[in-house]
Amino acid sequence: IHFYKSSILRDYDSFVYRLKMPRPGLLERVCDEIPAPRKSPDQNTTSFLRRSTRKRSMPPGFTTMFSSPPPSVKKSHKAPKAPHLPVVPPTLLTLPHCAISRLLLCLDVDSLERLGATCSYFDQMIAGRFLLSISLPFPVSFIKEVMDDDSFEKKPLLKLSCKKPMDDFKTIPDFPEDYSDPSSLHKLIIANSPEMMDYLVFSQMSLLSLHKLRELDLIPDSVKQEGRLLGQRIMDSYSIFDCSLLRHISRLGSLRCLTRLDILVDQNMYLEQFMAELPNLLELGLNILTRPGLSKHVYLHEYIPRLEAVVAASKAPVLKVTVVAETRRQVNKVFRNNYVKKLVLTGPCTFNVVPVMERLQEVVVNLETTLLDNNCTYWKSKSDDRGLHRAGLCCVNFGAVYDNCPNLERFMGVEVGMVSHKQTFNKWNIRMKKRFYDDYLQQGGSKEMKAWAKTRWFSRRPVLPMNVGYD
């Protein structure tokens, strides 16, 4: 017994000594080295390693590296994945409200009206907040609707139009025909004095909220009466009424809100006095109907300077000029402007526009094409050479583009932006001539290039007049 006791104590002291001694790598060992007890002094004992059945706590660093994942993680790998929900495709309705409101500012009022008819969301957002459009003077149906309601809300008006219809109607529908003769808004305008027109405009405009007015359309439904163009007396009445309307809008400070303006003017060009109050225009439409047979003095010293002054004062990127009728004179009209990017002209071949617009990118010319052999009315054009228009000469002189419209990319459908202006006029003219001749052949022309250039192209650079507008 004493022998076994001494052996056990010796082994225990050795084990304790080894534990107390500092040994590198102790934390990396997960098994203990314990010698097996000897059964008898005769037997040769050999020490061996055995795995302990006692549960020991692991150091903190070992738990993160060797510990098995929790049961919830194991189950998550075996659990079936949830089915993916179908992705809703993005639409206009999924955009934020602020983004939709911003996009609506880019649409004209007619497009807003069509958009409001698509669903209840846009109907409430557009028609529920604004009065989209109304005509002035008020139609009888609108006046009757106001009379039938006990109260009405003045919603912000977006578009005001004055189409001056010539259709007859009963002024007071409830009165017998003996007491109320039929009339029309056209007759009401031309039959009243300027003072009466001012009162009519003031009384009816007081029922409208114009602080968000965006569009103003003053083009009449028809510029003809009984098959003929409107006379000067009617044009004067229309101009007085439209001028009174613009003055009233100007008094309220709402002209600065306009983004689109379409107007009918004559040689007096009364719009000139309002151009400084239209800084936010995006599109300006000028419809010109002058008195026939203007004298040389009126044409050169009133009509042309006022027209050029209106064009020069416009800040709209889109300029549309429609010539209903004017006196024919072989005089260039210099359209000088630093804001116009797109110029749309509709008129006769003899309109003679010379563009001087550094930001101009596109020119669209709409000419008469309904006649078979008499479409082109350019100066000194022969009767057998009027089937096709002279692109580059009709209505707009393309020769003036050189060095005056450096950013022009397209002219009457012809790509011209690839030809640089950083060369002499003769070299630039030769390259442009080839492009326009190819366009002439595509339209069905049959002349040789030399014969075509002699009657359908300019030979020299046009000279700009010294005075433009009132300069």
C-alpha cells in the first residue's frame, strides 16, 4: 500500500509541476496528458493519451472558431425557401408625388386634360385642383351653370382662349325670340366700343384666378368671313379686344407665368409692348395677317421693324411664325435672336427670312404642296419649274446661315450639322450644295446639278441690312 501511495503522490506532484510551468501553446491543446496508474511494480507501464469524458469550457477565442452553429442556422438551410413575389413593373403611378408634379410641368394643357381622363388619380390631381381651360367672353352655357349654383370655387386657371366664334346663339335663353335676337361672340366684339370691351373683359376676368395661368390662345376660329380674309375693321376690333385682355393679365402680374402664347397680329404689331413681361415663354406663335397693299413707307418703317423687334425680344426656345397674308415685297426680314432653338415657318415662298440665331438647331418650313404644278411662287420662278419648292431659298435664305447659325443641325429635313463653319464661304457652299441637290433628287427632281444650281441655289452670300428692328 505504501508503494502505491508513493507512486501516486509522485505522479501527482509531477502533474502539478507541469501545470504551473509556463508552456507555449497551452491554449491550443484540448486534451490532457495523464499517465495511467500502475497495477503492479513488475509490469512495464507506458503513458498514453486518452480523450477525457469531462466537459470543459472552451476559451472565448475557440468558441467562435470551432463551435457548431446553433440549431436555428441548421434548420434555416433545410427549410424551404419562400416563393418570390412578382415584381410590379414601374409605371407613372409608382413614382413619388413630387416627381409626378415635376413631370406635369413639362406637359401642355391639352396633354394634361387627356392625362386626367385616364384614371381617377390623375383626374383628382389635375381637374380636382385646376380649371384647365375656358373661353372668353364666357359662353352662355358657362353663365347658366354659374347661375344655377349657389356658390363656386375659383380654381387656378391654366389656359385662357379667345377663339371669337361666329356661331349665333341666344343671348338670354329664357327670353322669347321677339325679345332676344341671336348673336355671336364675334359680333359682340366688333360691335362694342373700346371702353365697353374694357368693361367686358374686366367684369368677366374678375371671376377667374389667373395667378397660375400657363397658356393664352388668341387665335380666332377662322380668319375668313364669307369666303374672304378678315378686313382691317375686324382686325382692329380683334386687336383692341386682345390688347385689353393682355393689359388686364399684365395688371395682375400673370404674364410672367405664361409658357405658351399664340396670337394674331397685323402690321401694327401691338404685342411689342408686352414682350418684356414674358420671360418664361417656351413657345411663341405669331400669326400674321397684314392689310393688303401696304405702302412702301408703312412696310419698311412700321411693319418690318416691329416684326423684327418682337422676334428679337422673345425668350422662347420655340418660335412659330405663320403668315396668313402679307404684302409681297422683295425685302429681307432679319430674325435676330439669342434664345430660339427651333424655328417653324409657315408661309409663302417670298417671305424672305434671314436667320441670325446663334442657338438655332432646327428649321422647319411648311410650304404649299396641294397644287400639282404651281406650288413654288419664288421670285422670278418660271412657270414650268414650280412643281417642287426651292429648299434653301423659299421662305428662308439658307445662305445667311453661314457664320450666323453655327449650331444648326437640320434645315428642312436636310442634315447640315456635319459641315463646319470654320472654313471659307465658298468651300462651305460647295459641300452644302451637294447635300441639297441630293435632297432635290430624292423629291423627284430631274435636273442636272449645274442647271439646278443656276435656278434653285444662291451663288453668293446674302448681305444683311445695316438696320434691324429699330436700330
